[in-house]
Amino acid sequence: MPQEFQESHVPHPLPTWADPDVPETVLDAQGVSRRGLLRGAGLLGAAFAAGALAGATPAAARGRRDEDCGEDDPRFGYLVGDHHVHSVYSHDAKYTFSQLAGRAEQFGLDWMAFTEHSNFGHANAGGADMEHAEVLKARRENPRLLIFQGLEWYIPGAEHATVFAAPGRNEVELLRRFELAHDGKLLGLTDPTPANEARAVEALRWLAAQRRSGYVDDVLVLANHPSRLGIDSPHEIRAWRDAAPGIVIGMEGAPGAQGAALPGRRGANSIRGEYENKPSAASWPGYPAEAYVTYGGFDWMTATVGGLWDAMLSEGRLFSVTTNSDNHRTVFDTWANGPWPEGRNFDNTGRLPDPVDTGTPQPGSDLWPGQFSRTHVGVARHGYRQVMQGLRAGRVWVDHGQLVDGVEVRVHREHGRRGPGATLGGRLAVRRGEEVTLTVTITATSRRNAHGDLPQLAHVDVIRGAVHGAPADPDAWRAPDTRVIHTSDVGGRKGTFTLRVPLGRAETSFYVRLRGSDGRRNGPGLLGAAVDPHGPLAHTPGDGDPWVDTWCYTNPVFVDVKH
């Protein structure tokens, strides 16, 4: 077995931030943050070897709810993760849990979710239960990595979604019951009909009921690759959010498959994210043709300033974005699933054969978990529940290619009762006419990324949108009052630096969010230069090297004006 996979079956050496023998003075901001969280959880250094996360939710991960670490708490650390990863328990993936968890550790993840495709073999042939045994094994082998078990749900009448639960009682049974009773593919509910849309809402209400009853400690849902096929209509996304508030918390701002358009790999028509579709009879007809490709690797809903994500935020309600690997088959890989024993297949085993090295390149579009796509979640303590609470609270920023090491955002009053202000996902209440200021502290990347480059952030954009409440039309996808209001040129800046942007007197409620890039590929946004003067661009088909077009996005901060 080649060395690259031999080492994936055993725990990796402690990273510098987890090794107490490494002085804190040599750590970057992300490392200092993570070390503090682990120290508080009693998981620093040798404690990892004791297998503190051997299966049940550890004490450090239980208890403290969102309200205990409120939005104004300035002491958040950020844990890096990936909520969309597939293994041999998916019918179209390739790697074992140990291989994937080892790669996640290699590339610096703190948490990850295995989200296998719904399938009769997975639900009925024991796949979910065998998968759980693998999850427990992976938790033992990688005790500092928080590993969630989840499912990629085929939403009735729509696309896919990540569903994952907190470790503990009924985590597997919840997923199995949900898969059998509510999966669109398994039940033949794939057509975009009102009846199937209603079934999706019913499924989400069922999940919410399981959390309310205490059947599971927690559960979260995120819509995956929402624009890929054009079948997630605006009114459906709003209906999912409204059916299970606090459970349906957002969507992939950027899909996986970021290596899909590396030059010379998958052909002349390949697009980052495998967004290689055209409108079909099942697509919502209100989406423009531009919605079916990615921009700087990000989904059209997120990449369009004034588009659907902003339209949802302009209601004054949080809806988060994430990014992840969606790992199935990694680019530049020579591994393939081994042969089936006679009479065996996925439907009667619930899993694929383990991979073997063929010695020749195999098809693939993906990068390893943490290798390129990272979702950063603000937490007050280390643990499973804390990651889920941070996601629910919207303390999230995302980046590609390790573009930046740290982002800290605060919106606060300029005078008087200033306080720490509100951070990502939070809300700042002000009186009409009060002056408001945005403060952004950025830690530039201090080490080479997984591609061997030293990333350099070139600019930071401040995007502001007015809050109007719920739209009259649930299919509205435009936010006409949202635009880029300020750009800071930060090219060449190193270390940690702070940007201070006055937002003026608050006369009506609004939100702000941030976006940045390496500055190598940008131009007028999809709704015009007056809205977005230098937004992400679609790449030429077949020529979408992700490492030369990297972006970061933050969740919004809301400013609520009291009249």
C-alpha cells in the first residue's frame, strides 16, 4: 500500500497548535484560538491519546446552549470544518472513513460530517449501522477531530441537503428513520410538484419535532449545491427555512468538486463544482441562464451581490453559507474501489469495496476535506454541541485555498454605550440616528497552503443591504438595495491588521457582510458594476484552476434600528 494511504489509517502526529511543547509565540491566530479551546476542554497534548471522544458526546461538548455564549461575547475561537463528505458507504464514492479522517487531520480540520447518499442499501442492508461502527472507530483513531454522522438527503421535488445529528442517543436511528420515511429518491418523489414540495416541508417538521422531544440532542440541515440544477426554487428554500427554524440554517455558498475544471482533467466543458447543467423541465423558470455555473467557485445564489442570498437576508433573518469538499473521488488519484465478491453489490451490502491502487490516474473532481474549502465556526468551547450551536448562531466565515488565517468582525455603536458590539450572525440594536462602525480584524496567511503557495488577500469588500421584511412574492430573488459600499486594498499586508469602516447614521435597519479575494480574477458583478464593481467571474469551460481564483465570504451582521 502506498505511503500516502498507509499513514491515513493511523493518527497523524499532533499539529503544532495541539502540541504543548510548541510555544504559543510561533502559532498563527487560528492556532492560538484552537489551542485555547482545547486547553479549556482538557484536550490539549497527551489528553488526545486517551481517546476522550471514544463515541459518546464528551462532557466538554454537552450543556451550554446558544444563549449561554451570546452574540456579543468577544471570546470566540474558530474551528474549521467540512459538513459534506462521502465514503464507501455512498454508492458513488471511494474512500474509507479512516482515509478521509486522516486527510482531514492532515489538512487541519477540527470537525467534519460524513454524509452518505440515501440509498436502500444504506438504509436496509445495514449500511447506516455499519457506518456508525466506522464513525466510532474514526473518533477513536482521531480523538481531536469532531466527527459527525450525517446523511445527504434527496429533498422531495428538489436537490440535496446535508442532515446531521449530535453524537449521542438515537443519532443513527434518527437518520435511518428519516431516510426511509422522507427521502425523495427512495420514495419516488423527485418531480417538482406541489405535493412533493409539501412532503419536504413535512419531513423538516418531523426533524424539528425529534429535536423538541429530546429524541436527539440536536440536528441541522443545509441545502447542498442549490443552483446546480436550478430545481431549488426561491419559494422552496424559504419554505424549508420556515418549516424548521434553527434546523434549516443555510446552504452551501460554494459547492465541492472544486477540482472539476482543472485544465486537461475532465474535458473542454468542465466547470468548477460540476455545475455543468442547463435548464430542464424540472428547473424553476425564473432563474437566469447565468445561475447554472459558479463564480470564483461559488454558487450563483451567493456570488451575486443583490441576488437570492441577499434577498433572503433582506428579510432580516439569518441564513448562512458554507463551503465544503463534497469528497467522492479526489483529483490526481490512482485508487479505485476493489472488485465485488460474487453475488454481492451495494444494494445487498450497503457499502462499496475498499479502494485499491490501480497505478493509473482515475476520474475525479474533488479535493480532500480541508485541502481547499474551509468553513470556520465561532465557538466558546470545544465540542460537538458547540460547533452545532455556532453554525446555528451564524458565527461563520468561509474561504478557499487557505486565503486568510483569521477574520474577526464587529459592528458597534460609534459613541456612548459602545460595548463589544455584534459579531457574525449577530444583531446590534441601535436608536435611529446613532452612528455605527464596522471593525474587521484580519490575520494574513502566514504559511504555504496545500498547493505550496503563500496566499495573499488583495481586497476586502463591504456589502450592505436594507432590511425590508418578508417579500410579497416568495419567489423574489433580487435585493435591489444591496450593493458593495466600500473596498479596502490590502495587498501586501502581513500579520494581523484592522480595518475600520464607518457605516454612518443608522436610519433604517440593515445588514453588512464581507467578501475578499486574491484579486487575480474579478470584474463587474452579475447585476452591474454599480452594484458590484469587482465581483467573481465565471471561468472559461475546461480552464478553472481553483488555486488561482480564491475567495472568502462572511455571514452577515444585522443592525436593528429602533424607531
